[in-house]
Amino acid sequence: MRLTVSRRFSFSASHRLGVPGWSDDQNRSTFGREADGRYGHGHNFVANFGFKGEVDRRTGMMVNLAEIKTRVRGLLERRFDHRFLNGDTPPFDRINPTTENLALALLEEARALFTDSPAQPVVCHLSESASSEATAFSNGSVERHLWIDFSAARRTHVPGLTDEQNRDLFGRAASPAGHGHHYRLRATWSGQPDQRTGQLIDEAAARQSLDRLRDELDHRNLSVELDAFKAQPNTTEVLAGLLFDRLHAASSASRVTLHENPAFAVEHSQTGETRMIVRSGFTAAHRLHSPHLSAAENQDIYSKCNNPAGHGHDYRVACTVTGPLDSRTGRVADLVGLNRELDGVLDDWRYRHLDQEVAEFTDQPSTGENIVRLLWAKLEPRLAHQLIRLRLWETDNNRFTLRR
């Protein structure tokens, strides 16, 4: 099992993409409008830094999030926030400030801040905009992510089965009249950036492939108008696989994640693995307090989170399962059943004070690390041991992820 703790930060900066010595036309053909403007353009960046380490049994924490906030916020304010990266922030006076290079630099500089900590930054996920992201890892590899949106109708069904059989499998989603979604598709490429351009992929070509795909899918009835979909089970899992095949053939994409709605997504990768992601949440109160620490130690470590009367959160949970794709039904798992099992576990904690009303927290603090670990133990046997990743958001800024 691998646990990571992530902290989210935002900063505003400007930059201009381009390779010194290239003509304006060369830079524009490679970087598009990002190469325009002598004085750069701006983004509201969002960076998530993920840490890996051992959880301290006494505190229930891998790392103190307040310490991450202090150190990383200081770094961003000194070097990145409200800066023109090309002119104000070395090494971007020498290398291209692409999303990939920026994510790598942020991770490298964050790692230098925590050499004295048992928990180390191992990943930085950087969002440049709603359609452009990159993820840098401590081994030097990078993922590049591009998004498109499209609205489409479809009917969830298996061709050849009766209406009654399809309703038994898919419920209301099998209605012959169909239904619709506003889909969000994230395409991912993996590797290392080109040293000269700072890009992992030919983004102009990748965006053209995505634009063509969007034009084919947007405002269509996929069950009727998408030829490759007609003869197969019309499920989100199968659709994600078809879209992956298209993008992998066109641009060597390594993974796609198809978000059908805010609570459900499917991921398909070049390994052939298909994953289902369902989301839910629970509202609860808690107080960070460890029976293994003195009153003074508790106050010093947990600060305002040690308030005796407690405080609370709208916790959010994302549960990811995998397994073989059933050739008959086109499913990895029963979506209705998966949601039922997740909500069944979360119901035990909804509208409760975790420390006062949940037995598991009698002798351990209700930190995010402990909550996600206990949720895993409750969920895994109910999900036929298909669970491979569980994410818990305590707030928009604090995330805890447990992976098999």
C-alpha cells in the first residue's frame, strides 16, 4: 500500500513560450498563441504537491500540512507568484517555461525545502488552465494532460439483448429514448520533455487530434452515429476504450480519462487496464487530538484543529476499482452496486462527530491519513477486492491518497 498526502497551492505568473533563435513563424507553429506577445501572457496556476513517507503512529500524520503550507508558500512567493517567469525566475531565462518544465522545476525546488523531513515531495501536478496540465514525478518522468469537452446522447445497452434484459443490467440508463451527458475527456501522454522545446509531445498535432475527436462526438447520439460503438455494449467503459484507441493511434496517448459526470469517470490506458472512478462524500465533525500526546503537545502539533469543541468538513471521496472488462455487458463492475457499497460505508460516518461517535477513532486521531486507511479497510472486502485507489479530500487544498 502506498499513501501520499497532497497540498494544493495557487499562484499567478506570466510567461512566453519560444525557442531562442527560432523565427516567429517557427515558434508560432510549435507553441501556437503561447508564443505571441513579446512581454508574455498570464495564467492562474494551481499546483498540487504530493508527499510520501511513514505515518507517525502517535500523531496520525505523515507530515504536518501547516509546515508544507509555510515552506511551499514561501517558495512560491519568493520565486513564482506575480512574476514574469522568463525574466524573473531562473532557469526560465535559459529554458522554455512550458507546463512540463515548470512542473519539474517546482518539484525540484520543493524537494530542496524538505531535506530535513521524513516525508518527501514525490510529485507535482500543475494545472495551467482548464484544458492544460502536467504532472512531474521524482524519477524525472512527466505526464502531459490535455482536456476537451463535448455534449452527447447515448443509450446504455447491449445490442442483441431485450429491453427488459438491458433494464435489468443498466436501469433507467437503458431507456430506448436515450439520455445525455456533458463529457470531459482528459488525454495523457507520458515520457520526458524535449530538452530544446520543453515539450513532451507535439502539442499542435495532439490538439488537432483532440479537436477532430470533439467535432465527431459533440452534439451527437453516440449509440446511433458512432459506428464503432454500434455493435458493442454501449457502456462508458467501452466508450473510453474506443476513444483511447483513436488517440493512441493518432498521437501515442498513454491514457484517457472520460468524465461522464462529476460523480463518475472511466480511465483506459495503454496497458489495456480499465478503471472505474466513483465519487461521493460525507459531512462530519472531528477534533485532531491524540491520546498518545500531552495537552501541550496536542495544541502545539494540531493548533486550531485541536479546538476542544471540534470543527468539521464536507469530506469528498473518490473510489477507483479495476478488473476485467466483461465482454457480454461491457462493464468492469456494476455501477449501481459500486455506488451503493461506497455510500453504505460512508453512511456510518455521515453527520457524526468522528472522535465522539465512531469507535475506530477512540484510540487514534482522526487525521486524513487515518480516515483514508480505515475507509479502505471497510471498502475493500465489499468491492470484491477490486479497489486499487482511494482518495479523500478534507478540503479543496488537502488530499490523502491510498493506492494498492
